[in-house]
Amino acid sequence: MNISVITLFPAVVQPFFTTSIMKRAQEAGKASIKTVDLRDFALDSYGTVDDRPYGGGAGMVLRIEPLHAALNQVDPNHQAHRVMTSPRGVVWNQAKAVEFSHKKDLVIIAGHYEGFDDRITQHIDEEVSIGDYVMTGGELAAAVVVDSVVRLLPGVLKKEDAAAIESFMPVSLDELEKAVGSTPELQNLRNTGGKTMVSLLEYPHFTRPQTYEGHAVPEVLLSGNPKELRVWQLRESYRITKERRPDLLS
Ligand code: ADE
């Protein structure tokens, strides 16, 4: 997958893209992550990329010309999926990450300052928010999108990691019901919601020591019985989801 991140602050995201799993994914040829400095497309030798908003108001607005020029250079024929990070975008989640992981080319514009000239939206496919809060810029949001997408690309994570039950990964209602029994929530999902799958939060993990300050690791994890282990994991995932994120079960 080819990813380009257009930003005024490449130095914010570059260390992240060249460390740990993002680095490994690129070395293995699974992803190419390029940062493009918006300042290279400035309007003048002073590096101007923003201006005061028409109609007044606080802050500066990114001008359309540098943004459009950067897009045209990175993706001249609009083959890539083009997104812009912005608090007013669709809220990012695991389903969006899975959707994006099937794209071949992805361009992300990290929005900055108070906003951007709205006419750029005619040249992008969607705006993406990472949550209902406002940051000073979209760089961290771009990093969130890239990380959650790249780790889903085939071969990036080790097989056993990828196959494990994971937060927000779908589990079949049939398998879950076998593990936890037929609860009102599951019946409701099946009958009213017409669902066959449900997304759960992840079960707890433990490593050595076996007992710490009197708290022992659950016996089932030591048993080596894969069927019992799977049932325990599903039960724990269900318990934690019901407790912390009941919205995922409704
Ligand atoms: N830029 C500023 N805040 C943001 C958010 N919550 N999501 C995406 N981009 C942003």
C-alpha cells in the first residue's frame, strides 16, 4: 500500500513512521509511507500557506492553492483515496481501518491551524476525525489512521497476533453464545438487530510471575487446553465489553 501524508510538520510524524512496526512494514515492502512538506508548495519565498479568513474571525486558514498543488503532485490522476483529518469528519473506528486497508493508494492531508479553505473538499474523498475533541493539528490524527491501517495489511503482524481476538474484532454470535450462554443482549442483537457478528473488547493478558502480590494468573491459562482457553477468552471479552462498552452490544 502506498501512503502519502501531506503536512506542514513532517518532523512530527516522521519519527513515528520510521520506528517499530511502521518501519518493519516498510522494510518488508508491505507499505510505503511518504511525508510531503506542504511548505514546499508555498505561494512565495516567505513560505506562505495560510491567510486570514474571509468574514473575519480568529486564526488563519490554509489556502487552497498549496493544498491543491500538493495533491496534484502526489496523486495527479486522483487514483488514491484522498482524506483530510478534521474534527468534523466521520469518526474513525476499526471498521474504517479495515475498509482503508483494502485501498492501494492513500493520501492523507493533515489539516492545521484554524482550518482550511473549504474548496479543497472538492478534491478529497472524505474527512476523518479521530474523536470528539480538537487538537492543534491533524498530524497525530494522520498517524493514528496510518498505524491502524498498516497493522492490518497482510504480513505486517505475526500470524498469531493477527489471528488473536482483538478489541473491536468481530466474533460470530453462534460461537459467543456457546461460550457465554444466551443472554438478553445477544438475543436482542440476533433478533432485533438481525446480526450474526459482534465486536468485542479484548480479554486480559498475563505473563510471569504466576503470582504477584497474592494475585494469581487464571488457572485456565496454565492448562494448555486450547478449547477451554478460547471459551475463557470469549467470556472475558464479553464480560469486559458489557461492563465498559455496552453500546457495542446494543
Ligand atoms: N484535527 C484537530 N482535531 C482533530 C480530530 N479530532 N480528528 C482529526 N483531525 C483533527
